[in-house]
Amino acid sequence: MFKKVLIAEDHESASISVQKTLTDLNIFHDNRNYVFYCDDALSRIQKAISEGEPYELLITDLSFDEDSPQVVKSGSELIKAARNIQPDLKVLVFSIENRVSVAAGLMSELDIDAFVPKARNDAKDLKAAIEKMAADRKYLSPNLKKTFSPEPAFTFTDYDKTIISMLANGKPQKDIPFYLQRNSIKPSSLSSVEKRFNTIKTILDISSNEQLIAYCKDRKII
């Protein structure tokens, strides 16, 4: 379980679910910090890294009240800035936004690890998300509202098509990084490849690589 957590949330009442969840998971007050502004969150992350005790998990809202001048004004900007200085930081978005298309877009574009909407009984949802993240898995809340589109909001990149095509052609997942490195395709580490497959399958609600290959072939993505 995570040992050091940072929560960026500008409404104290909204943090009650987060506090309860962290306590239930035995992540106590000494191991978590709260900030009301994105600039303060980024400063905390930088300071923790310089002290050799980096945060392991960032829980952030997407929107923040503009009652004080800030350089980093939104949760999306905070995630980008935080990942620039700490690429391995786990990120959980906890927001009033509850559209699956928005959540899936953030997972695809910003590589967030989990998205939970603020709603009734969201503490249970948060607990499930954090447990999944601790096991190095992605999590999209089942309580997110579906769009009218029959397909989840996801756009396959050239990188996605390349690694999926290699799987479809019989190359073991563990061997894909060697091809990427030889062809100067980045990111090329095994962990990056595994993480990308995990992200795609989570967004599309697919449980295996075989299902992913079939999905892409059926839709002529590869």
C-alpha cells in the first residue's frame, strides 16, 4: 500500500471521503498531506523529491476555485507538471466530472492511473481504485456515466498500433521492447509497454491481450 500521499483539493467537505478511505487503508495522517492549490501541490512534490522522500500517490481534483493567482490552474496542468518531475508518480483523479469519455481521455492522454467521480458512496469507489493502483493496475470507476456513443472514447496512436500489431503477429510481449529500441521508437522499456497495454484494456474494458487483438482486427485498427 502507498506510504506517502498528497491530496490536492480546494473544498474541505469533498476531502471527507478521501480521508475516510485512506484511514480505512491504514494510510494515516502522518503519511498524507493536503493542499488547496495546484502551485502548492507542485511545490510539495518538488520538496519531497529533494528530501529523498517522494510522494507515491497524488489524488487531485480537476477544477480549482480561482480565488488566488496561480501558475498551475487546473488538475490537468498539475498532473502534467508533476509527471515532468516525477514520471513514476501514481495519479488518481477525484472529480465532480462523471463522464466516461472525459475519464478515458485523461487516462489515454495524461496516463492517469485511476478516475473516481464524486458521488454518493464514493468512499467505496476510492478504496477500490487505490487498491487497484497499489497492485499496479488501472481503474475507471463503474459509476461513470456512459456516453451515447457505442464505443469508449479512445484514439489509437501509431505507437499503440505498432505494439498491438506485434502481439497479433505472435511476438511475445516481453520481446516487443527490443524491436522498439532497434527502431528508435519511444517509450521502449518493458514497463512502458505493459503500462500502455494496461491503459488501453482498461479504457476499452477488455481483459486480455487476445481480446484486444480481436477488437482491433474486427475494427480494422491493425
